[in-house]
Amino acid sequence: MSIDEKLLALGITLPAAAAPAAAYVMHAQSGDQVFLSGHIAKKDGKPWVGQLGRDLGTEDGKQAARLVAIDLISTLKAACGGDLGRVKRIVKVMSLVNSTPDFTEQHLVTNGASELLVEVFGDAGRHARSAFGVAQIPLGACVEIELIAELA
């Protein structure tokens, strides 16, 4: 089953690839690796604002991270010239979770993205990962995630 067929089976329609909101590009390739800029969580097309441990719970954050992963896949598709079959593997994911000082489930929030990447890319979606709690994310978003992938 192709990546596009897997997305269809999961009921996922990729949005248009996001445009940069400041002085950067959405992806940059070096050799066989492509580096995706951080993508923030969006709900109904607007930043999903909130802080984990104050405004949002772990399950909300996990859903936000899943939505970020969908946006990342869209940008990855653009970086691959429209062919997600070129993705050899997801190498690394870094997740920033807007959270209170006492919130300690950043790793569980980030599972929302990690689990989707494995659903979509299979074993090639298994990746190294970091998940951090931060005091603030641009526009007040609850989650921001960046990704590194290897292309064929």
C-alpha cells in the first residue's frame, strides 16, 4: 500500500503545505536528509492556543501533536516533489510543548505525532525523538514539532 493509500485509509486529507510565517523556509535539504521547520498546532485553521497543565490536558495535547504531524507530512510531501514514496525513513522528531512547570507528560503529548508517523510510514516512521516543556511557543500555540527525514 502506498503512503497516499495509507493516508486515505486513515481518513487523512493532507492540507496545502504551510507557508513560512517569518524569515525562514519550510524545509531545507542537505544530501539525502530534509529538515522541516517547526510547525505549530492548529485547530480550525488557527493556532491551537493553550498551555498543557493549565488550559489543556494530555489527551488534548496528543491530538494537537497528531494534527501537527499531518501538517509535517504535507510539508514533507512538498519537499519530496509530491512523492512520499521517496521517504526512506523519519530520522528525528523534536517536540516543544507549551506547558506549566509542573506538567511532566510532554513525552505522552508527543506520542500523538510519533504514533501517526508509524501508522503512515510503518517501520520507516520509527524515529529518534526529543520532547521538551517550554514556557511559550509562537502565537501561544500548545505544541510545535520539527522533523528530519531521509529521502531516497
